[in-house]
Amino acid sequence: MVDSTLSSPAPLPATLPRADQALLHLGRRLQADGYRFITPTPLTHQRVNARTGHERTGKPRL
């Protein structure tokens, strides 16, 4: 089934590279779903890092 909310914006230009088309499609999907990103503040990072189990080890957590 095709989601009509995704097909209502202007069609993707065929001249865009596939990676750009994919990003544009993702952005439209997130917008259609009402996604909102809220940037964490330094205080947010401080609170999370202060939690047990979130101690800094010097290694990335990816």
C-alpha cells in the first residue's frame, strides 16, 4: 500500500543523485509523520552523564 501523504509533495527530480533522493524522501516521511527533533542542551548532557552507568570512560559510546 502506498502512503498518499508521501506522494502529495512535488515529485523528486530524476536528476538528483539517488542518495539525495533518499534523504529527501526520508525528510518528507518524517515531516508527514509529525516528527520533531529537539536539540539536547549542555545541561541535558550533564544530567545524562551524571546517571549511574553513564560515567565517562574516554571511549566513544557508538
